[in-house]
Amino acid sequence: AQSVTQLGSHVSVSEGALVLLRCNYSSSVPPYLFWYVQYPNQGLQLLLKYTTGATLVKGINGFEAEFKKSETSFHLTKPSAHMSDAAEYFCAVSGGRNNNAGNMLTFGGGTRLMVKP
Amino acid sequence: GAGVSQSPRYKVAKRGQDVALRCDPISGHVSLFWYQQALGQGPEFLTYFQNEAQLDKSGLPSDRFFAERPEGSVSTLKIQRTQQEDSAVYLCASTTGTHLGEQYFGPGTRLTVT
């Protein structure tokens, strides 16, 4: 069984400030980890993913995340927030190559990022 | 190329009505997923197809929910005798089918049951 916990359903930062969105997971198999962004009335867009290899993963729009196995975490960061970053962010886990269910995703509850001018 | 499309984008149904939600995946994508996203929550897995075979339907909340993908391309999620608790956004995603394949999501269908 897998689960994802996103600490903080709402995060507010000032434009230009550091963005930190927290994600912790549990998985009985080596996980694949994802961050998705959702803008209003739109589908989910992949920001970045970790499968294997380097634990620091860089994604689109200046975001990055670090897989820390010892902490079962995959926090999302961006050095400097932009107004256009305001959206809902979802962390997700799949069972990777050990998953027989076609890599179904298990999502966290989401974090709404607000960016103040 | 075209992404995943879903129709209708919005659907209002009276309690007890049947609805059908359509998903057109990216051409050539083998795997197709349906998720349900309740207001203010993350998406939850409903069912998974590999080509025309429904390999996992463990997330379907009741026997009122039924999904099909008869030709291995377009998929339809049908909800019979809708209830208010069925109100949600229904998301479809497709992928190439390898374990590394990224899931590409459609814009979703927002279902409101009154």
C-alpha cells in the first residue's frame, strides 16, 4: 500500500521568496515520485519526477525536488516565486517497475500556493 | 500533437440520472487511467486499462460505476443512478504503458449532481 501526505493545504509566499512544498510518502516498494501542478479548470501537468538515479531532480519552471529515502520525503522547492506559480500542487507516488497496476498514481491532498505581490 | 481530451467538460445531472463521460487519449498510448477528484482533494484512482483490457477496477466506488475501452482507444466512464456524492471532477490520463511512462492528463469533466 502507498500513501502521500502533503503538509500544509495552503502556503503563502511573497513574490521572489523561496517556495517550499512538503511531501512525505510511504511505500512498500521502491517508489517513483512525482509533482504535478494544476491550474484552475485545467488538468494536471507534470512538473518533475524521480524514478532512479540522481536524487535531486530538476523540473520545469525552475522547480526542483530531492528524494530523501531516509526521511521518506520528496519536497518541492523553487528559489524565487513568481506570480504565475500560484496554483494547486500535488505530490504523487507509484510503485514503479514493481507495480502490477500499470503504475497507478496515489496522490496527496494537494497544497494551494498563493503568491503575494 | 493533440493531448488527452475529455467531454463534456461540464455535466449537471439530476439525482438518479445516468451519465457517460468520454476520454480520448493520446494516439498510440496503450494505458489509460480514470481518477476521481472531489472538491479540495487530490485525485483518487478509479480504474486502469491496458489496450482494451480493464486490468484494475479496484477504485470504482460502487457497482453503479462502469468503464469500457472496447477498441483500445476511446474510453467511456458511465455512472448509473447518480448520487450527490458522485459530484466531482473525473480525470482521464494516458501513457505509453512502460513503467517509466509519464501520465498525461486531460482537463477533466466536472460532474455536478443536483
